[in-house]
Amino acid sequence: MPGKYISNKTIKNILLIISLGGMSLHAYAGKGAIQFSNNAFKQIMTTDKKGNKKIDYVKPDLVLPGDVILYQIKFKNISHQVVSNIVINNPVPNNSKYRSGSADSENSVVTFSVDGKHFKTAKRLTVTDKTGSSIIAKPEQYKAIRWVYKKSLKPDETAMVSYKTQIKK
Amino acid sequence: MKIGMGTDLITLYIPVRQIKWLCHWLAVFFRCCWVLFCLLQTSEVFAAAGDNITNIATIDYKIAGVKATATASTSFIEDRLINFIVSKINDGIYDPVIAGMNGALMSFSVLNTGNSSQDFLLAAVNTTPNPFSSLTDSFNAQIPMRVFVESGVTPGYQAAQDTATYIDELAPNTAITVYVVANIPAGLTNNEVAAVALIAQVAQGGRSGSQGNVITHDSNGHISPASPPSGYSNGATSVSAGSSLNIPDTNGMDTVFNDPAGKAAEDVSSSLVQDIAANGQHADAGAFRVTPPVSIKKTVTVIDSTGGSDPRPGAILRYQLDVTVLGNNEVNHLVIHDDIPAHTSYTDASISLNGIAQSDADDAPVDFSRAININSKPVTAIEVDLSHGGFSPILPGVTNKIIFEVTIN
């Protein structure tokens, strides 16, 4: 059509539609330099014949209030170049509360947020109580977790962060 | 605009303006979907069975100085936990009844501790042994007993209001009061006891105002027992339960019975044996106890001439009778008669009823109290006709306070 061009805004909208429309509510991974995966496991505690307790992790087929869920978030560099400045953000899922001390901090600085915007370490994260005083936030008040990965990721290198939640009763 | 598909070439002519319009509104639609999706991430409103619990992680990074982002999500279904507790209200305390009375009341609470709204069917059955003290469970309330659910309009059992016979859509962490209404046989003597259990059976929720079907089994193979011989009090014919071991997968949401066992032998399931855990039923028991229909509590206060409380000659003894009708039925022709104690003399014009002075004369209907032999002296007794010659029935739970005084000779 002579004299008629599709604007950048329209192209942007087309790309947005393609990217969002292609998403599934089930596991999906972004394509690019990082192969990114997110998996949930239900924690179960078993006792062997000797009375020793053992923790296992199974598929979350049967999940009830009070159950503990482990999330493992893996990231692998599938490019030929070093990847740096890695930051992982994860809002605490619906119907769930963060389980105290469960976010691993190996090679990462872990911070938390009670509003999803401002992140601080657990010891510095505060909320305002009914009297107006500032108090340390309880783990069940966390809305989001952030890992700032301190290293770079070489080609083919894989790393993982994880944390646990408990299904609200 | 030309679109290539494989080796074919299809030529479409679509105005660019319409493409832009379509793209704009599709983008708005997907943005709205995305916002809603994100909101659900932190929503606590929908915390219940069947919810899709979704976790979305985002990674930001740099490669060759260029920023990039990727997202990964995982989700699963929160399954349905069936858990509830039946509790006797005022546990450990007998519900007083009178032989031959109709409409004796026993109150229970049903608390939903599961994670979904459920209906509950209800049945009251005679059980044994007596859950309280050492008195023997010696009689049965007449069957069928009726069961009604508190409407919330007026607290306490109101026959005109509390007419629901099953619990409709009891939300998680919510309790509701249930009333067992029973008739008591005639010919009983005081302190006879009838143990009664209330059984609650879980049923499907989700349709307000409509009685759900019994949930007969869970995804772990636990089965609900058969219905009681008299059926549930909802008026339906005997509700079948426990007939199937077929365990369907209801769109990914499994069901797990986690209701506790009855605490004691008298807390029976609808199979009329002690309720076991994880069977979709729970029960608790209370007991009716035959008592005199009227309770009289008598107290005395000593008032001596010096203002102290030494019961010396000349001191005044002020007697107070608190008269209460027990049970649930009103009482007619209730006359209280109390003899004047030996070595004391009645103090003229000292009778009062609920704070109102009464005359000593036998002068009904001016009032319905009298001091017997007030004219011939000595007064031998006082008498108060609380029911005004049978025209004013005394309601249960109402306390009438009678006071009179005597002087120590």
C-alpha cells in the first residue's frame, strides 16, 4: 500500500501480543543466553524402620494447607559468552507464605520485600505495627524475594537458587 | 500486505488502519490479563481448595553489555482438605429437662477447619454412655430428634427463624450453631440421663441454597460410613454413603478427609459405632438430665442492731429466694411457700417480689403474696403466687427474686 507504513508502536504491540499470547500458565522458559527453569516440589517427611526421619521431595500432586513446597530456580548459560549482572526476582506465590530461612544465599545476596518494590535483607526489612512503630518484618509478611548473583556465569555453567513456602492454612 | 506460507503465496488486502486498531486493543487486552495474572500472585482472597498456585520467577542479566530478561513459572493445584469439628456447646454441663416435656434443646457447634466451603448434613441420635459424670445413661430421647441450624437473625434457638435442617456453605474457619430439639418421655425420675450425639456429614458445597450431595469418599480411599438408621434430619430419605471405592480425579483437585475421630465411645458416626478419623463425619455428645422443673436458691443475710452480722437475739435475718424455671417449657401455677423458721418472728410488710413491696394480706389481685396468719399471729409462712393464679406462666430462664425478713427471738 503506497504511502502507508506500520508504525513502531504497532510493531511493538504485535511483539507484545506474540510474547504474552505464547505464554502458558505452566512451566515455560525464556529463550536467549540463559536457559531458565522453575520447579516446585512438595516436601514430605518419612521415618524409616530405625526411627530416623528423612525428608524427601516429590511432585506436588497432592498439596494441602500446611504443606511445605520447595522451589528450585535454575539458570544455565547456553550462550558462548559470559553472562553477568544476574538478578532473580520471585514474588511469593499466592496461597503461600515464605518459610523462614529457606532462601539459599550461596553466591548470592538475598533480599526480601513486603511490598514487591523495596528490597532489604531480612534483618533490615521492617514494617509498621499497629502502634506506628517500625518492627522487623516476619517471614510470612514477605511478598517477594530477590537474589543478586555475585558471580558471572560462564558458557555451559549452571547455577540455582531455591526457597520454601508453606501453603496457608 | 502479503503473507507467505511455505511455497504458497496468499495475498491479503487489509487496511493498515484496521491492523493498528486491532493490535492496539489486543495489546490492551493482554496487558489487562497480565495485570490480573500478577494480582493473583499475591492475592489472599482466593485462598481455598482448587486454586492454581503459580510461581513466576524472573531473571535479569547482561550479556556483552546488553540487558536481557527471562521468565519461568511453575504451578500446581491446591487440593481440598475436608476437616471439621463438632463440639457440644457448654461441654460437660447437662441440659436440664423435665419428664414429658417437648422441645428440649441441646446446642452444638460445627466448625469448618478445611480449606473450602462445604455443606454439612446433620443427624441427632441417642448414644451411650453418658459423656458427663458417673450418672448412668438411663433413657432415650424420643426419635426422631429434629436438628436445626442457627439462622443468625436472633441468637438462640427461635423455632420460627431457625428452620434450616442442613448447614449450607460453611466457609473455612467458620463455626455455626446447631440445635437438637427432642421430646422427653414421661414417667422419668430426677437425675435420669439421656446421652445424645450430633453427627455432621460433609457434603458438596458450591451451590448456595442447595443441599449438596454427600461426599462419599476421598482421594486416599477413605469412605464415609452409611447413614444412620433414621436418616439425616434434613428430611431427605436415608442418604447413601460409602457405596463406592471409585476415586475420580476432579479436574486436578483431590479431596482428603482429615476429620478427627470422636473423642469417646459415645461420639458415634452414622454407623452408630465410635466415629473414626478421616471418614467425612464427626460427632460429639451431650446429655439431657431430668431435673425438678424449678430451681430455688435460698440465701440469708444477718443484720444485727449494731450494723454487724452477728445472729444474736434481735438481729434480722433477711431471706432471699431466687426462683428459676429450668428446661425449655413455661410453668403454670407456680406458688412459692416458705415457712418462718423456729425461734424467729416474721417482720410485718417485709415481703418484696423483684424489688416491689408486697402486702401481707391475702388480697389478690392487688398482689399475689401473703403472710399466712398475718391477722392471728404468729405468721407461720410466707407465700408468693408467681403465676398469678395460673394466669401468668413463668418462662424458663427467668429468675424471680423474693425477699422477706424475720427477727431472731
